[in-house]
Amino acid sequence: MTQRPLLLALIFLGGSIAYAPPALAQRSGFIIGFGLGPGLVLYSSVPDRESKIGMAVDFHIGGVIGDSFELYYVHKGTLFRTDEVGVDFIGLGMNGLGFAYPLNPEFTINGGIGMGRRDRLRGGNVDSDESGGLGLVGGVRYKLSESGRWGLGFDITYGRPSPGFNTLGAQFTISVLSH
């Protein structure tokens, strides 16, 4: 379905990292970040295809390796209301190992690989798909403040939480970062 655009995005992301000029160290040590904003998710299971708008969530926690390379656990996705009987919300996205690298003092690219997620929230309980297929993320973050604590992020996620079920999401978040 979306293999060619994802492959092109990953090639672009890899090339950006390989040919990026060295950036000044902006962070060191422990990092944690959380962001919220609007999100759009497209999902399909044979033969249905749907799209939903919801709340995008971005969470990461980890550290800085060397002068500027961030390595962390990441969880990104979109949460939306559903008509499914007994289910209040559905969350689609990914979680796994993520990274970020500053291209210059204002822009940072990020990516990640892990497991695709499909979570159902039922009255405070979370029910997740157990099979957990591939999950990918790629995006950029723009520094909104001189301190670097506020960022504006745009991410594309891909997930395959179970065989025959694919998700593609776009998230636009305002994040608060601590380092």
C-alpha cells in the first residue's frame, strides 16, 4: 500500500543524517519530552479504509550520545473517538527506539523503529493488539524558544499492529522538552 513513499522517506532521512553538517551541541545527558496536537490517521483492514482526525500524542525519554545525537524510547500516535461498541477511544501509532539529530540550531530531524500499535480504551482499561508488527516514524522538530524547551514537531508514522491492518498517520505537535 504505502511501501514506496515510506522507502523514499527513509532514504531521504538517512541521506539527511549522513550529509548533515556537524551541529553545535544543544543538549547533554538525560532528556524527556511530551507533545500534543492535531493528528490524522489513515487505516485499512481488508476491504475497509478509513481516516480519522484526533489528538496526536508524542512522548520520548532517553539521553544524548556524544555531542548532539539523541537516543530514546518513543511513543507516537493519534487518539480518536470511535463508534465501536464498548470502546471509547482508539489509539493508532508506534512505539520503540527513536533518535533525533540537529541539522542546525533550529531544526532537528527524528526517526524511529519499533512496533505498530492499535490500542482500544474501554472505560479506563487499555486493550492492545498482541501481535505487534512493524512501526516506523520520521519527522522534524523546530525549536520555538531560545532555551530549546518548546518545540513544534511534524511526524509521519507507519504501523502494522496486526497482519492485514495498516496505519499511516501525520501528527503536528507542540512539545515541551526537558534536558
